[in-house]
Amino acid sequence: MTLTSLSARTRPTVTILSPTRDELSTQHSLLCLANRGFPSDWTLSWTVDGSSRTGASSPGVMEKDGLYSWSSSLTLTAEEWSSAKEVTCQASHSSESPVTAALGTANCPE
């Protein structure tokens, strides 16, 4: 097992998981995963077509290698989802440039 040097800043990898076909008729739950970042105080934020949205975020969890993972969920109504073109999740830290993942809603199941 290799522990990351605690002085090394590491930008996480950010991924958005799209809603399943089963839930598309009522609501659309999106999950943003930020993995293998350091230090622990990165924050996750959402935008829908450029407008800020409030998600439910979890605190960072330290993995065995000393790096952290975070998650945030965002739920949109069926109407919000059908009118949206792009959803983004951004991991931010005061001393690093942000890491962003984008999901084009046209590429997701109807």
C-alpha cells in the first residue's frame, strides 16, 4: 500500500452518473463523484445550463491510499430535465483550479 505524501495537492477525477430509465418519468437523480483528491476540503457544486443549483453533498472520505473521495446528488423534475441542455458538476478548492464534468442531457435516456 502506498500512501500519498500529505503535502502533495492532488486534483480529483470528477464523473457524473446519469439517471436510470426507470426514474425518468418522475424525477431525475444525478450523482457527481469526485475521486482521489487531496486535501480533504474540496467542495462540489452543480450548474444546469449555467445556473447554479444546490445539491446534497457528502463530506470527504479518506481512502486507503490517503486520498479522498466525495459525492453530491442533484434531483431535477421531469420538466427541468426535459428543458435542460447541460448539467455540470465542479470540484473546487481554494488553492487549485477547478475540475469540471459535464453531462449533455441529449446523450441520456429519454
